[in-house]
Amino acid sequence: MSYESAISRMFALGHELAQTPSHKFDLAHMRVLLEAMQHPEQRFPSVLIAGTNGKGSTAATLASILRASGLKTGLYTSPHLMRINERIRVNGQEISDDDFARLHGEVDGAAERSVEQGKLPWLPSFFEMMTAIAFEHFGREQVEIAVLEVGMGGRLDATNVVEPRISVITDISLDHQKFLGNTVGEIAREKVGIIRAGGVVVTLPQQPEANDVIGNTILELGARGVSAVPYVPPVSPGSGDYLVKVKRGGETLHASSGEAQKSYIYRYPLQVMKHQIVVETALVGRHQLRNVALAIAAAEELSKQGFAGITPQTIERGIRETRWPGRFEVMTARPGWPEIVLDVAHNPAGAWALRSALSERYGDRPLLFVFGAMRDKAISEMTEILFPLAERVIATRAENPRSATPEEIQQAGARTGTEIEAAADIATALAQARQWAGKTPGKAIVVTGSIYLVGEAMQILTARV
């Protein structure tokens, strides 16, 4: 089977948030599929990361640390920005087209045989297939450890068939209420499903409802909680002092330096494993300080569990080398194009994090938002958080059947009082935004609201800018 055919068959399986969630949320089916594949998930140790926001950034940072420590590291994340291969990486390298096609054929064959034998009632969902392919790839590549980002929830997510060395819980807030519950407490009960009896849990204090659920679950299961608090620098009021302007190569810029090649990182000293390191991360925003702390705490715990090579120096280098596109990613101004910020703020908590980062980074600079979101998201709340920062908003949509229409976004954001115009697609929206920003120096464009929208924008901007 060709790569193109494999991709077509994958998407034909249906999205993980289709109207038949019972098809996805049944670990018994996932275990049947993996048994037919001789249990690839048992061939490598893993870290499992769940949460509403920050789990991808935490996973990417931890994987980078482990790779810098000399460990052959698998990384499984979702969704993807531009290509499906992004979801499955070994030592930073995406799975190749040929490997993806070959493994898809093998997993698809195992699934079809299981259906024919009556062991499965139907073919796996998109996410179950992706997860099985990732496990098989990691097993064949003989990774020394895999960092696995939970797709949604935790308790019944397809990734939750592994026995993780560490479970990591990132910040929990309201999202996917239709599937996970209507309160933070209900959602937290799904997330803590990744905690194992007698296992290790790395987390940070957060909303009281979530704290109660996490704490009680740790007690009930006899697990051991590891707090990442020692690795979070003071975030208020001094976190702005950590923001440093650097050249693309990493050298600190002086006030007289040109703006064309500027970039921003967080830089701050930190005590790790009884040594002082300097944390440098391109993941900007106060919320990212928490994600980096979780990754550090998880890495130190893995070191205690016998994973050799993890040192303060490799933790420092791994953080510095972390790349996680589309998370407050800034494309510097170029001829004909203004500065552009790309951020996948796809729920209210993400919107608040983006608002905080924009306030810290851009102050009173005029902003134009290109915004698109999935119809099942809390669009009204997101518009109320973000749109007041903008001089103008261009509402658009990604090429995804779940996308809200520009008109639906206009209606949802009407109460903000911000001028909202519509664009049929992201290419049109970017062209309109470029024309607006070109009229006044200093303006910046913010593309946000959906990972699918940001991914499409990145494809266009990579080609044109």
C-alpha cells in the first residue's frame, strides 16, 4: 500500500470525536488489537502525560531532555500541525512515509482479521490505529523509552494500555465536556485514570477541584506524588524579567541591535539535582514555565529509576533544544510581511495563556487576529478573552468538517464590540491581514483558535514568507 493510500484509509476511519464515542472509548477493543500484534506496547518503557493544556509542550520538552541524555526516545503526540507523520517521532525524526505505509498495512491487516474472527465488533478508530502504529514503530526501533501524550481524557484513551514508569498530570480545565464531563472535577477524574496503583505521579498544584481529585486518587491507589513546584521560578510579578531577546543563533541582543532577526526565549537560573543550571526555553508564556517544570521533575524521577545519562547538564541542553511549533511561535517581520504569532489556543484556558503571553510580549502594539475554531469548542468564551486585545479580527475556518463557519464566529464574538470580518479560508484571511498590517508599521498578526487553522497557516506562510 502506498503512503497516500494509507493516509486516505486512516482518515476514512473517522475522527476520534465522531458521534460514536463508544467506538473509541473502549480499552478492551484496543487490547484486542494489540494482542493480535503481539503486544508492541510491552516492548518499551514509557511515560504517559495527560491534562487539558500543556501536555504536548511537556511531552516535547521531556523527550528532548531524554534524547540529550543519550536515550533513544520515542515521542507520540496529537494532533498534527501539517503532516500526520509528526505524531510519531524517534530521536526527533518523524516516521518515514515508507515506514508509515508499511506499518499501517500490518496494523490494518491485524484489525481486519480480528473483525472477521469476531474478536472486534468494528475496525479501530483513527486514533486507535495511530496509537497502534506508534507502538509498533517504537517497538521495532527498540526505543529505550517513549513519551506518550494522551489524546483526550485519560482513563479510556487508547494510550492508556501501557504501564507507565511515570504518569504526568498537566493543568486541567474545561474542554471536551461532551465526552469528559461538565466540571473540572469530572474532567479530572478522567485524567487521573492514567495513574497506576503504587505508581509515580508528577504534577503541580492547580484548581482546587482538580487538586482534590488528583490527591485522593494518589491516596486511594497508594501512588507516590512528585511535585514539580521546586522547578517553577517565581511567575509574578517577575516573570517578565526572564524574557530575553536573542539572535536566531542564541546570542543576547543589545538595545542597538537590529530587529529583523530577533527572537525571544525565557532564561532563568534553577537548582536541579543539587546543581545550578540555566534554563533557556523558546516556549514563551508563563504557562510554559509550569510545563518545563513538569518535564524536569519527570526527568529527575526517571534518573532515580535507573535511566542512565540524565544529568543537570543534559536537562539544561534538552530544554534549550526543545522545538514545539505553533506554541506562541513568532515569525519575524520580513519585506511585505509583518510579524506573525502562531498559537494553538484551542480552548478558554489556552486563550487566557495566549492573552497573558501577548500582554507580556507585545504590550500596547496594535494586533489583528486571524481566528478559527472547531464548532464543539467554547467559542463565545474564547472570543471574550481574546478579541478585546485586537484592533480587528478576521474570522475564518480550517478545512475540517468540525470547523465553525466565519459567520458563527462573528455571531459568537459580537458582544466583544471588536470589528470582525469574515474570510472563506485561511489563505484569504492571511491576504486580508497582510494588507491591513502593511498600512501601519509596528502592527502584528496573531493566528490562533485551532491547531488545524494554525497548521494550514504555517503551510502557507512557509511557502510565501
